[in-house]
Amino acid sequence: MILGIASGVIGCLAYWKRQNLMSDALSHAALPGVVVVFLLTGEKHLFYLVIGAGISALIGAYFIQWVTTSSRISEDSAMGMVLSVFYGLGIMLLTIANRLEGGNQSGLDRFIYGQAAAMVRSDVITMIILASIVILVVIVGFKEWKIYLFDPQLAKGLGLSVKGMNSLYTAVLVITIVVGIQAVGVILMAAMLIIPAVSSRYWTQSFKTMLVLAAVFGGLSGAGGTFISTLGRGLPTGSLIVVVAAGFFVVSLLFGKERGLIIKYFHFKSHQKAQTKSLEPLDGEVPGK
């Protein structure tokens, strides 16, 4: 649940930064760091693996920025390149790790698709601490985040460091990603950041309300998907969490107060009916006069 809450909140920042693909790119970029740490330490300790994943994802973010600023390649193209190259490197290193003595028992492949059942108490505590830090950073700096996202020029005028906010945004995004990769996996982690934020956008025009709704959708997705996975044997937790989140999106797409398709349809029909009624002739009036 706390992973879903953190993902929903940070996903809103990525949504308004128009960097939804960034979460996908950094999720995949975290994989090489996980495998390298395992190769160096020979242990699958979540805290060390998270550090490795974070460093790898930050390197990926740096490469995206470097490619964008030093060439004519667009940002989304740079993200796609980093996503593919880092993920390919991670798979290659994972193959090497699995061929080593005891490598098949390492369980590193679980970081690709996620396996919450493999987590132990210390893993959960690590996840809660890091996710709580991310949530706290957004809550404490809510006004600064709002100015930074919607009016960077005003932020500069007020003395707010846009470069510093960019670095902080990348940091909290990376932390959220590395926290969730064991439970959800590098492939599906992007969905946890994107879907709750997009779903909440159908219900409100307020940034604050959007953050709250995204946190609710993300938290319920995390708890709901995990609960459903306990009802059967071998059901994948990460996949079910994303499926539940997709269910919230479908409901929001249809019934969202601001942009829901059904609500928009009824508004259109009501407006059409009002226009037709205004064109009808009054009693005793000759049409066309």
C-alpha cells in the first residue's frame, strides 16, 4: 500500500513534467545496478541492491540529460535509447550471474517481474522507510513543487533553484522506482507511476486533489492486488497490482467527473437538448419570423 501511495504521488510530478516515459526508462536502467552489486558482494541483501539500482538509475538519468543537451536527439528518443541499452546490459549481466556457482539460486530474475512473496521483514522495513521519505518530501515542499511544475519562471523569480528542484525530482523518482522493483519488477514499475496519476486526472482540475486521489488509487491498487494474489497459489502479485490499477483507470475513464467519457456524453446531450429547446418557436409565433 505504501509503495502504491508513493508511486501515485511521484507519478503526478512525472505527469506534469511530461516525463511519463522517464519512469519507464529509469525502471529498466536500475537492473544493471542490481546485478553488479550482487556480483560484487555475492549476497542478495535488499539494502545494497537498492543502492546499486539507485546508482544505475541515476547514471541512466544523467545519460538522458547528456544526450538531450549535447545533440539534436529529442528527450523521448534519449529515454528510449537508455531504456533499451541499460535493460539489455542488465539481462546480459543477469545471464552471467546465473552461470556462476550458486547463481541460479540468487533470485535476481525476480527483479524483472517482481515477487513480493520473496520479501522478508527487513525488505519491507526498508521499503516503508524509503517510501515514507519520498512522500514526506512531496508533502513538506508542496508549494515549491507546485510553482516548479507550473511556472518555472516564477520559481526563478522567487529565488527557487530550478536546477536543484530538477535534481530533487530525479532523486525521489529514482528512490520510488528502486523501492518497488522487487515487489512489482522493473517492467511493471512504470505502470505504478503512470496509471494512478492518469486516473486521478479524470476526476479533478486541482493539483492537490490530484495528488490525494493518485495516492488513494495507488494505495488501493497495491493492497488490492496483493490481497487477490493471496487467494490462489502462484498468482503474481506485481501483475495483479497493475491489473487492479488498470481497473481504477477504466472506471475513471468512463465516470471521471472532469473528463470521463460517459459524463462528457451526458454533458454533450444536455447541451444539445438546451440548444434545440432555445431554437423552438414560442406559442403563437410563426416559425421563420
